[in-house]
Amino acid sequence: MARGLGRDFAWLWGAYAVSSLGTWLALDAFPLIAILALHAGAAQVSLIAAAGGAAGALLAVPLGPWMEFRRKRRLMIRADLVRFLTLLTVPVAYAAGALTYAHLLVVAVVVALADIVFVGAGGAHLKALVPRSHLMEANGRFEMVMWTSTAVGPPAGGALIGMLGPVVTVALNAASYLLSALGIRAITAPEPDPPVRRTGTSRRAEIAEGWRTIVADRGLRVLFANTVLVSALIMATAPPLTFLMLHDLGLTPLQYGLAFGVPCLGGILGSRISRPLVRRFGQRAMLLTFGVARVPWLVGLTFTGQGPAGLALIMLVEFGLITCMGVFNPVFATYRLERVEDGKVARVLTAWTITSRTTTATLTAVWGVLAGLAGARAAIAVGAVLLVATAAVLPWRTPSRDAAPALVTTSAD
């Protein structure tokens, strides 16, 4: 599938494919382990995601400039190896009867930190590897493989958990990062020299540069607020939804996997049509249309009941949400890369990821407390209503003149 973009992109795409499959094979592996093996409650399940995201994000704050001035491919390989070794400790500890809730928290923090390094370095590496005219196509292919692996991974992971226990998918996820590192290592294209650090610039200014760049660009600033809020609210309601499905509704791990895996076919559809839609209607129109279309779906989850009808409703809601995200995400990712000048990409993506992870962690903790006090269904309902309100935070104003070249270029691509 990636052949048209060249052999080196094919290696990068393949590395992403295998790690994405591993990640989604282990969909919510830690919450499942906490519920099924460690008998954790709803608040503890939410805390795993919250603590991992928050601590990882805080530790990553000084990493933006550190990554910007280093070879990105090497950083990506090292991040993969860190995730491989760290995740491998979970099945080892489980087999030895020594796995604890604290162990899961530590692993979640380390993996979250390595994720941020990989995202920041990976975005900068992609922009250097792929010509600007092909960025939309490249992002669409990444989006497609992500949703393909999401469709396949959760059902297979649920089946494996049902047959072999809750830690088997963690071991497979660890192995996927090792394979990803090998794939990235196979890329042969010379990597551009990293930017040279300016003399006399303070460390604090270098760290803040990513956020300054975002705030200075009106289009990026608005989409920054929107995507951070949307992502945080969706992820914050995920642990209560997991608890609702597995505990209150009594779904099996296989049914749980199917509920999220099958609707991901919508993500494949969305990613396939995103580029033709941009060509016909323009980048701005697609950002606005699908920025709105992706937010009302979670309201339907508040009406979920038991039995086949409840499972079907969950799948329908997720299909609509994921289809719209499948269109929006590659359009947004391309716009962001186009707007950020070379030499600042790693810092911008790191700042973006840190803010997103911190916000997600904070809201996940809040929603965990809310679920503990009012119940999982009430927590999901509150998140769904707030998610609808994020439609107001989109770039509704006509773009400024300096934004026009990026919009025109992508629309005409």
C-alpha cells in the first residue's frame, strides 16, 4: 500500500503498522488486567490512565528541544526499545505472581513518556522523509492502517484474553515495538541534519518555543484547543465505559473487543475518502464539517442497555464517531505539519502531545471520581454533553491571509 511513496516510507509505514496492531491488540490491556486480575474498582481503573498520562507528560516537558536538536530516527528506535523492555516486565511479573497495581502504574508512566518521544520525533521525521505534496496521502495511509489494526486488534485481543489470560496481549504489544524498531532501522534515506541550537537562547525559551509557535498561529491555536478537548473528553469517558460494559452490562472480553473493533471499519472508510473530499471541497471545509460531525455520537452511549440491543447500540455509536474521526484526523495532521516550519516540528508536536496527555490525564482522574460517586453511566453522560459543546471551538472565522497558502496547496493536491 505504501509502495507509491517509496521504499523508505514503506519501512516507516510497516513499522507503524506492526506497532499499531500490537497497541490495539492490547486495547485497554491495563484496565482489563486491573479489573480481571487485580480486582480494581472504577476509580482505580481510571487512575491508571490518568497517572500514566500525567506523569509521562510532565517528565516530557524538557524533551522538546532535546529532541529537536538530535537525529529523529535514532530517537524513534530508542523509544521503541524502551517500550519493548518496559512492557515485557508485566507478563514476567504476572508469571512470577508478583504483579501489582503499583507496577502497572510505573509501566504506564514509562510507556507514556516513550510515546511522547516517538510522536515528536516521528512527526519531524515524516515531514523530512515525505515531500510536502504527498503529506496528505501519507497521513491518510497512517490513519487507514491505524483503524485497520484497531478493527482487527480488539476482537483478537479479547479472544486471546478469554483463552490465555489478560497479560498475553501486553507481551505481544511489547514484541510489536521491537519489530517497529527493526523496521525503522531498515530506512536508508539520509536523514537531514538536525537544526543547530542558537547560542544565547535560554533553556526555558527553548522549551516554551513549541507552545509559542502554536499560540502565534490563529489556525493552530484554535485547532489546538479543539483537538485537546475532544481527545481528552473521549479518553476520559473510556474507563467508565469499560467498567460499564464489563461490570454493569456483563459483556465478555470478546464482546468488548468486538464492540470497538468492528466499528473501526468506519475509520478505514473515513481515511480512504478524506483525500478525495479535500480535493473537492477544500481543507478548511473538511476541518469544520467533520470537526462538528465527530462530537455528538457519545450521547447515544448513555442509553446503552444489556443484551444484543445494547451491544448493537454501542457499535453503531462507535462506527459513526470513528468514521468522522477517520476523515478529520489526516486532514488535521497534514494542516498542522504544513503550518509548522522545519526546525520546530518536534517541539510543536511534543508541546501538543504533552498538553493533550496532561489534559486527558486530568479529566480521566476527574471522570474516575465522578464514576465512583455517580456511576459510570452518569459520568459518560456528562462527558458526552461537554463533547458536543467543543464544536464551538473550531476555526469558524475566515482564515487570515497568511494561512491561505497552506489551505490552497492542500486543497489542490
